[in-house]
Amino acid sequence: MSSTVQSVLLVFNRITMAISGIQICLSILLYTILTLSDARSISADLIDPKLFAFSLSMISLTELVGALVMSRKDQNDGGCQKWSTTISYFVANLLLVWAFLHLVVLHTRIDFLVLYTGNIRVLEWNLTLLEASFLVSILTASITFIAYVLPAEHPKNYKLLDAA
């Protein structure tokens, strides 16, 4: 892979790490808002907002670990690490999509939450930022996964159609 492509992928990897750090902070803020306010949800039997906020921070932590593994990938490029990197990044992408869809559902049902009027704006702002950050994370992680992990899985005697 050319050095330009590797440097661009490294930038995407750093962006993914930065965004996942922001997601952890926003998830903790969401958890704090929901803990301090008297949030009563009609759909509390289906989804506990505090548990959901905690799981968002765990998903972001998984993504951060996946990005750190990707940044260390070239140093030890053994077969086991290649497969573990591929699987962990794929699972992180699936978790990101799951979290994004649940964030959108939670945001559309925010009128079911009975909150103090001061907290509702902060909660809407927080959910909007989380949705945007998870969408950008899905894009950057997918670009990194498609451009960096998948081509590395080709056998040594693999030839591109142009070279054949």
C-alpha cells in the first residue's frame, strides 16, 4: 500500500479514536442527566435509559480498543492478530450501527420522557451530538475496515486483475 494511502488511513483511525473518546464523554453526560432528573419513561420496560447510556459508553470503548488494535496492526502482523483485528472491527461496526439505530428511536420517543424543562434541551442536544458522532464513526470505521483490513486478507499469490 502506498504511503499516501497509509497516512490517510492513519488519519481516519485517529479520527475514529477521537470520536469514540467524545462518545464516551457524551454517554457519561447522558447518564448523568438521566440520573439527576426524574426521568419516567413509558417504554422503561423495553429500554432503561440509564443502562442504555452505559452501554453506549461500552460500545465506544470497544470501538476505541478496535482503533488502537488497528494502529498497532503493522507492528505484529501475524495471522492470529489479522483475524482478531478483522473480527473485532467487524463487531465494533455492528455495535455502532445498533447503537445509532437505538439512538434514533430514543430521540424520536423523547416526548415520552417527562423531564424538567431545563433538562429537555440538554438531552435533545446530547442525543443529536451522539447520533452525529455515531454516524461519523460508522463512516470512518467502515472506510478503514474496507480499505485496510479486507485487502490484507488476500493470499500472498493474489494478483489484481490489472496485474494478471
